[in-house]
Amino acid sequence: MLDAIVTRLQAIGENVKKLVKHQSSIIEEHPEIEWEKVVRFRDFISHHYEMLDYEVVFDICETNLPKLRAVFSEKTKRP
């Protein structure tokens, strides 16, 4: 299950990487999100998977994903 979670975090990071590149206004609108860390974590997963600390993954899921989800939930509610 942890591998599946990490794979999804990698996909989220990849999508954030594209989003930041093409819609940079989101960075200014939501400075509470550490956008660069999301992208760097994606890169870490991709290139250093064997060094991954699953306690860090759990902390990201508990602490950071709800904030990120709130941003995108807000975006999808706008007309």
C-alpha cells in the first residue's frame, strides 16, 4: 500500500510541476503551499526511491495533502 501512496505522490508532484510551469499565478495565490518542495519530493521519489523514509511519506499525507487538496477543491468550485 505504501508503494501505491508513493506512486500517487509522485504523480501529484509531476502535475504540480506542470501546473507551476504553465499557471504560475497559482504560486502567488497560495503561498501557504510549498510548491517547490512538492516538485523536489517528486524528483526525490523518482531518483532516490531506495532512500525513501516512509515516516516522511506519512507526515506528508497527514500534514501537507489536506492543504493541497483544499487549494484544488477551491479552484474547482469557481465558475
